[in-house]
Amino acid sequence: MGIGGIATAARLYRAGWDPVLIERSPGRRSGGYFVALFGAGKAAAGRLGILEHLHDRASSQPGLDIDRTGRSRSGMTYADMPGQPWLMLRGDVESAAFATLPEDVQLRYSTVPTAIAQDADGVDVTLLDTASGASTTERFDLVVGADGLRSTVRSLVFGPHEGYLRRMGYMIAAFEYHGTPPGLAARQAATLLEPDRSMWVFAFEDHDPTILLSYRTDDVDAEFTRSPAESARAAFGAQPPGGTLGAVLDALDDSDTVLFDSVEQVRMPAWHRGRVVLVGDSAWCVTLYAGMGVSSALAGADLLGAMLERHPDDPAKALAAWEQGMRPYVTHYQDAAPADRRIFVVDNRLQILLRRFIPVLGKTSLGRRLAERIMRVEEIRTYKNADIVGEALGEPPYRHEELPVA
């Protein structure tokens, strides 16, 4: 189900459809890892009625750049990124989307599709209730797959994962940290950057922090043969981790909420086939590094409902128009992901020094222009802070006081 699925169901209900939500888990999830909501996401959330249920959790405390020895200096946090992103937990957005879901929308937990067959007039879906073992086949006018990076809907309709997943050669471990890591003040964000590996502490004003460990690997498959903590410890090497990183690695050992996965994109020549359409990570995973997973999922949900309203008797035309509106933005997020990755994981010590020098550049007008080029401010304004739905529909842009690029 997830953010994209819930948002799409709510938007299609508003467009006159009768959605049925299918979820493989036995119930809703909460909490989760850090996510950012850029202008494109705020605009879509505003149009969907979700924004009123969200708030920016970013801490007001200055961030630190730390190392293993305990040394620290003033550092950039994700809240300092151009574009004024709101920072929150994944569960915040899912709960906000759920709050907009009408009570009479059907939700079926512990249910997975096992077969999908379609013709010109509809789609037959075989559904397995994993709790009872019962299997039924039902007919739908449209099937929306919003079931993540390794989408079951995608594999049933478009083919095996291997045809669409593109590994970047990096791993992530993301989880909630209870309390404050040693060496940091309460509500203080921090980064520990080393070539090919990093630790990010995302601090919030009104919630415990979340952690992101990320590192390069030459053998993704081997990473999954160990526990997340064992793989992370191996990646950070035998050198003593120090107080903050050491505590984080210990917490990873005990975490039961960790997201441990390889960083992969989904690249597809088309996101719909007949009456089956994919939304969000199932169609176009842009990676956590891009910072646009939630924003693009919300925009995709809203625009899909809008295009089905605009072409109520022609689903094929609606889906083609929807994809035409979304694809330029998604393509940019995917193409820019390697550069965005270097925000999170640097390649060498020179990049670390450059990162530390950026605040100094802001002290002169020439330096600010150079810093804007380095931080790709114009790209953020054009793509990450665009009102994707408004532009696709030819409507005035959604207005929110936080949208302009800083």
C-alpha cells in the first residue's frame, strides 16, 4: 500500500472511482526513516489535502560535521539544502495520506496478487489472503501497482525485476535512534563523512532522530549474507569508530525497524500497459539519494486522478497523458541521482574539503553564485520545486510560502 498507494486511492475516489486497497502486511506501519518533502511534494500534498496533516520536523539546532576522534565543526544538514525541504518521517506522510482516505474505501491486509490477466475492458486479478490461504479472482477496471522497488504487480505484468532494476553499487541502513547519540546535543543533526561511506544523523525538533548509514560496495549480493549491523561494521572498517558512530552501530544491532537495502533505480520504457499502471517506486524509483521519492509519488497520484477525470471514457489516453506529464521530472531525478549521491556519500577527501568550504563561499556575491552552481540551485528550482501537476494541467502553480528556493 504505502504512500503512493494510499494517495492514489484517495485521489481516484475523489475522481469518482471505487478503489480497493491491497496490502501484503497485516496492518499499517508507523515511524520509519527520514524523508524530505521538496516543493513538488508540497504542491502535490496541498492539492491532495495531505499538507494540512503534515509539518516540518526539522530541528532549529545548528548541525555538526564530526569525525571518529570526536572532533567537530559547524556543518551542513539536509535542512540547509536549497529548496527549503520539509523534513519528517516516512510514517508521517503515510499517516497524513491515510487521514484523507474516505472511510468506505475497502482495505484488505495480508493480501497479495498472484496473477493478473487483462483484456480491452478490464483486469482479472487473483488475490491470495496470506492469513487464511484463501484465493479469489476479481475483475477491476484499472489496476495501480504502488508496491515498491520490487513490485509484484510489475513482475506479473511487465516481467522479471532484472529487466528494470539498475544497481548503483551502494547500500543503506536507515533506522530510528532512541534518544540522542553521544557527542551530540539534543535535536542536533550531524554528518560523519569518509570516502565511500557516511553516517547521517537527521535531527528533529519534536521526535527522536533517524540514522542513515550508507556505503559503496563491489558486491551487493554479499551484503545480504550478513546482518545489517555486520555489513555496516565491515564497511566502516577496523579503525575504532569513536563515540557517536560506535553508539549508532550498537543501536543498529538492536534495531527492529531498520531498512537495509541496496540503492537501485527502476528504469522502464513505459509505466503502463493496457489497464495496469505503476506509480512511485514500482515505476521509477529515483533512490533515497535523490530526495524525491515521496514527492514524486504524491505528484504521480494526484496527476493520475486528474488525467482520469480529464479523460473519463478513455483510460489509454488518460494514462498516456499522465506519463507524458510525469516523465520529464522523473527522468531528471534519476539522471541527477549520481550527483545527489555525492551529497550523502563522497568519493574522496577533496569532496569533503569542498563541502566544508561551501559556507565560506556564501560570504561574497561571486562566491554565492559559485555555491549555487555547486549546489545546483537552478535545477532544484526547475525540477524539485516545480508544481508538476499544475504544469501538466496548464493550471496556475500551487502557492505555498515555503516553495521558493533559498
